[in-house]
Amino acid sequence: MELSKDLQCPSYICKPDAEIFGIVNSFGFIDYLKSTIKVDETFIDEASKGRAPEKRFRFAGKCAKTGCKQWANNSSTCSLVDKVIDVINNEEANELPSCPIRNNCRWFAQRKGLACSNCNEIIRNLESKLLEQGESV
């Protein structure tokens, strides 16, 4: 099921040329931006003060495909989105939130609205649900 166009990973790290597409709000959910913001060294320096930037922002960047440990070679897909859906376990919403990376998102390309319905809770719930299941984070 390899998709031909370059897609973005919505679980990227804070590094130069990454794009911020969401900010974690006080309730632990993601407030999606209207458009992405390119990350530079100045942002990294400031965002690295205090909690890790990945705990406060959602980043996107070019999907590394076979260069990523989450890549499933047998299906040429990202396995992380399936893990997220299994752990968070939200049903697909009738109306998806606005998201500036959806058109180029690897997860959306693979799992459509089901990926989006579970994406918003990654920061808030994924670690605690993995711990409940006895998995390491």
C-alpha cells in the first residue's frame, strides 16, 4: 500500500525544519494551528527550557519510511498509527478537527478519520494507557 507522494510524520521530534502543527492545551488536548510553523534553532533553544518540547507541541516532518523503527516493511506503512488507535481506542468522529497537515499526513493517508480521532490524545493519554497495559514508554 505504499503511497507515492512524500508524506509527513505527525509524531516527529523538535529539530530544525520540523513543523509545529499543534500546541498542547491546559487540558492535555491538541489545539491545531491554522498553518504550520517551521522550527528553527531559536525556537528549539527556547522550547527546550522546562519540559521537553514534544510534551508541549506536536511536530511534523518528512516520514523517514525505512529509516524509522516504526516502519513496517512487509506492508510499507507506519505501524505507529495502528498502535495509537489500539491504545487510545477512540471511534472515528463524524466531524474531524481542522488540521494543517492532514493533506500530507502519513497517518491520515493510511487510516483516514480514525487516525485523526485518536491523534488529538497522543500527548494526554498515550503514556498512561501504555503503562496501564504494562508496556514501556
